[in-house]
Amino acid sequence: MRLKNIAALFLLSSTVALAQVNDPVLMRVNGKEVKRSEFEYAFNKNNTNLAGEGQTVNEYLPMYVDFKLKVAEAEALQLDTLPSFKEEYARDRALMAENYLVDTCFINDEAYRIYAKDSATIGVDGFIEVAHIVFLAKQTAPLADILLAKAKIDSAYAMLNEGQTFEDIAKHFKMPAQAIGSFEIVRGQVYPEFEQAAFALSDGTYSKPFESPAGYHIVKRISSRPFGSFEEYKPAIKKMLEQQNIRETARIKRGRDLAREFGGGLTPQEALAREDSLLESKYPEFGNLMREYYEGLLFFEVSTREVWSKVAADEAGLEKYFKKNKKKYKFEASRFRGAVVQANSQENLDNIKMILKDKSFDNYKSAIEENLPKDSVRTVRVEVGIFAKGDNAWVDKLVFGQGDGGQLRRGFVVVDTVGNVIDAPETYKDVKGMVTTDYQKYLEDNWVKSLRKKYKVKVDKAVLKTVNNHD
């Protein structure tokens, strides 16, 4: 017994040692190990999404380290313990784990069984598109009605032979247009007499008059198509199966198979729960995906808190950054900063101009909201903004003296502008998009610098050289 235990211990130690050699630690971020396989997964996935030749390992490394530092900060702030984070992660993990906890082969086999059955039922003739003329006369109808229907179909056939169309016949007999509309049929779907006549035709030809239990017909075969491949029909069949709760049946089957695999008298539900707990270690692709998702959620949450939300609310910071870097922001040509006003009368137009008079551009919108009634949209329309040439046809005409202006809104008769021309941005709001982007990068860079000082990063350069270059 002792020898067996020693042998087992040796085997386990050898297995662990081999795993460590095959997947060595590439780096440590705040003491947390990052294996080579983890870095390779991220590097290969991100470079697949890049145009051209992508990045080298050494070019990608600093970006990856920055990402890991932000995740470390999120964990230090215990953002992963927030109820909202736990709920979102658990919910999405359950969705991603679904295919591992159902018997997908069973679903595919059931889908193919249905396809094969339908294929055999429809047969080699496939689908044909037909149109038809019909005069209804059941076999139990009075003889006079039957004879009238027979006379009409013979007349219709004669008209067709003279070169008239189904549409001409429909008009002649005052039939509704939909009565001769085209539709697809397969074998076994219509009266045998109709099927025999339709499938005997070639595309573009029509039959002689024939009788069915419904009355008298002429059928025209328009086109045909074969029953498609399994791949073509699989999505629709699977959707139908999903509506029939096939996944629950496949889950139960998977649970039974796992119970036999695990042994120990587990119920299917218990076996599924055990399998769920092992997914990350049992399936590397799932482990990579869930680690990526977990860290991505943390990255988004901490970045929002530390940078993104701060930028949106920090008007003073944006203005300060703009003033410090004012030379960086220029216009290629003068712009109009103000409002374009359309109105249904000169009086209403003048009223808006008086409201905006002596107001700063930043207060235009609030002044309009405070002084105009809610239904004013019927009498005036005000567009506030910073306009370059070509942005607004009325600005081009009234401010820059170019073009013929735009179209007045329906019911409006006058238009004018309020504001002034600026040759260069005067506040950050004049170039808000560019300043916001630059200020966000500025905050981000400073934040990353602080994280690099706060958390220790150690990269094994020897292991780095083996990324995507090992057995």
C-alpha cells in the first residue's frame, strides 16, 4: 500500500511539474500570476481583429500590462464583490455555459431527423410555384352549377390558347386578383388531380382543364426548386425545436450521461451542477472566455469610475485643459456659433431674437426652454450649434453669403440667425469632441502612471520570447 501511495504521489508531482513547464508563468501583476497561455489567448485574439499585420508581442505587452493593472485596481477596490457585478457575471456565465450543459449532439440529431423526414415526404420533385384558374363547383352542387363551371373553364382555356393571360381571364370573369396569385406546393399537399396536372408540366406551361372535388381548374407551373440542404434548413428547424423546449430535453439527457460518467449515485441535476463547477478547468476555451469576461467587466467598471464618468462631469477640468493646450485646437475656416431660427411669422421670429439677445451662447438653449411654451414647436424652430460652411444651408446663405438657403419647415415663412462668427475656438465647447477625447487620454495616462507605481509588475523575458514559439 505504501509503495502504491508513493507511486501515486510521484505521478501527481510529475504531472504538476509537466504542466508548469508546458505553461510557465509569464508575468506577475501585483503578485498575481499570468500564465503564458493566458497572454497568448489575449494576444492572438486581439491581433486577429486588427487590420494589416497587427502587433508584435513586444508592442502588445504594454497594453496588456495596463489592462491587468486596471483589473488589479478593480479587485483592490472590491468591485467584484458588488451585488450588481455578481448578478451580471452569474447571469451571463449561465448563458455561456448553456451549450456545455445540454446534449447539443442530441439537438442536432433531432434536427436532422426532422429534415430527413421532410425531405423524404417532399421527395425529389421539391417545390413548384404555380398559379391557377378555378371555378368552384362541388360534386354535390346542382347540375346547372356544375355545367356552368365547366363552360367557364372551357372558355378560359380557349382564351389562353388565343394568347390572353391569367390576368385577362380574371378581369373577364370578374375574379378577385388574389384568386390567380402564385403559391408553392409539394406532393401530398393538394388534391391528387391538381398534383398530377401540376407536376406533369414544365416551367412556364399550363394544363388543360381538369376536374377536382372542388371544381374545374387550369394550373400553370411557374418555377420549381429542389428541397434544400440540411445546412440551409437547420436554423429554422432548430428554432422550431427551441419553441418546443428541446433544450430542456437535451439538458436532462446530458445530466443522465454525466451521472453515469461521474458515478457515485448522482442524480442528473447533481451531475449537471458538478459539471457546471468544473467547466473552467475542464474546457480551456470556456475558462479563457470566462476570465476574459470577468476581467472585462471589472475593467469597464473601474475605467468608468476613474476616468470616463469623471470626464463627462468635469467641465472645469475640460476648460482648464483646453486653455492649457489652446494652441493645439484650430479651425480650418471660420465658423458660426449661434442659432438658426425659423418661424411662422415675423413677430414670432423677432420674439426669439429678443430672448437670445445679450445671452451667452452657452445659455441659448436654457433661455429658449424657459421662455417658450411647450407647443411652440408649431410656431418656431430653433437649431443651436457651431456651424462650419456646408453644415447648414441657411447659415451658408445668411452668415457666409453662399448658396440659396435651405427649405423652410412646413408652415414657416421666415428664417434668420442669431450669434457670431469665430475664427478660432474660444472655449472647450467650441471643439468639445476633440477636447473630451484628449482630456480623457490625459486622465487615463496619469491614472496608468499611478497604477504602475502602486502595483509591482514583473515579466519573465525568457518566457516572453517563447510566446507562440513553443511545442
